[in-house]
Amino acid sequence: MDRMELEAFVAVAEELHFGRAAARLHRGQPTVSDAIRRLESTLGGRLFHRTSRRVSLTDLGEALLPDAHATLAQLRRFQQRGRSLAAGDRTRTTLVVAHAEYTGHQLLLRCLPQLHERFPDVTIVPEAMPTTAQLTALRAETIGLGIGWATGNVTGVRARVLSTERFMALVPATHPLAAHTELSASELSTTGLLTWPHQINSGLCDRLLSAFHIGGADLRIIRTADSVHAIAAHVAAGAGIGITVESALDHQPPGLRVIPLTGPSTTADQVVLTPTEPSDTATALRDLLLHASAPSPATDH
């Protein structure tokens, strides 16, 4: 298998649409389809269920997606390391920093310049990666640190909580629920919801499912999108009510109300992940992130 096959697999898995995956990779759709067929032939099994209206991951595809992310991260680290050596820099090391969608990117942006100032000889490579893939990559030591969402069965990796985030509903200002100050799962039970794809953030999806299950409500996800901005656009177009997490909202979407969910399992822990024996650079970044995420002490006026 080659790099293009892995990139095509990841893109289709995250977009669940061959056309959008091709546009993301700046390739023709036939090229992406051929790459998937070659990879499936090599593996001896189907990665996707395909119909004329829907694309979804098979069990094999779900199982292999984290490994594909980890392998691509290793290839990028290899490429960066090779460039440094070819340029005559034999002392420079690389720290790959993975971050899941919907995590607090502003927090990372505040900390990376401080890390670069302290470790000027380290090449820092940010990498978008789902939490499940981060766990695989950390165990394989293909990334040095990850920011993701708390999930079960975290073994061989150290996890520290950065923040506890509330689920938030994005509601059109004209919707009957827009006047509420909080919303429960039961109040959203009969509503079509828009949220993140399970393959991008399985931990968040499972947490949201738990909130509805505990509340005896039905979770009706009618559409998924890989960014909060895309979710907000669908909500504004009248497609339904969006669900996101507080840290993903860097502004108030115009024409929408942002209403917190209330009840059991309506929060999720954002975590910083490191190997069991992190490098000095990864340890420093972890500490910077924990310090930056700590609540500010109250100020007397």
C-alpha cells in the first residue's frame, strides 16, 4: 500500500462522501475510488459500505482507521526528519502534536509559541487526528502529545483533564426552543439533530448517546459535519438543531441561540494525552496546556 491509498481511506472515512474526499485531497474522484479499491484488494476486505445515497465504514474500516492515522503521522515525521538531516541539521528533533476536532485550538495556539521559545531546536508539527487514532499513535510513539476527549479503556497512555466541557445546542432564534435557558435530552427527543461524525469523535458521540439513553429520549442525528461552522450553517438553513461543545465555539453564530444541555452525561472531559514516558518537550507542552487551562484566580475589586 502507498501513502495515497492511506490518505484516500482517511479522507473518505471522515467525509463519508467520495466527492468531498476527492476535493479535500485535490484529486479526481476516480483517483480516490481507485486508491480505495487497491487498498481493499491488498487488505482482502471491504473498508466501506457503498450505496447510491450513503457511504459508511465497515467493521474492518472502523478498526483500521486509527492505524491509518498513526501510519500517516509516522510518514510525516519521517519526512520532516529526513529534510532536517538532508539540510545538515543532525541535532534537530520533531514533536508531533495531535489534536482532535472540537478541542480548544485557541489553547494550543497560546502555548505553542512559548514551547518554541523554550525549545528552539525542536520542530513542532501540529496534526489533526481523532482521539482513538491518537491513542494508537501514542502507543506506537509516532506522536509525542495529543489533545482529545476522554474515552474508556485508555491503557499505555497518560491522560490529564484540561477542562470539562458542556454540550451546547445551536438553535435558530425563531425556533420554539430558543427561549429556553437550558435544554434536556427529553426536550430534544423528537428533534432532528446535527452533530459530529462518530468516526471523528467516537468518545463525544458515545457520551451524547449516554445522555439521551439516561433521559429515556431518542437521539435522532439527521446530519453530521466535521466542523462547528458547518453545523451552524446547516442549522441556519433550517435543517435542525446543532449539538457541539462549549470550547468549539469561538464566537456567537449570528441568528442562532447557544443553549447549554442539562442532565447526566451532558459534559465531556477534554484531555491532554502523552506516552507513559514523554519527552522533555512533550512534558513541557503538557504543563503549559494544564497551566493555561487552569481557572484564573478570583480577583478582588
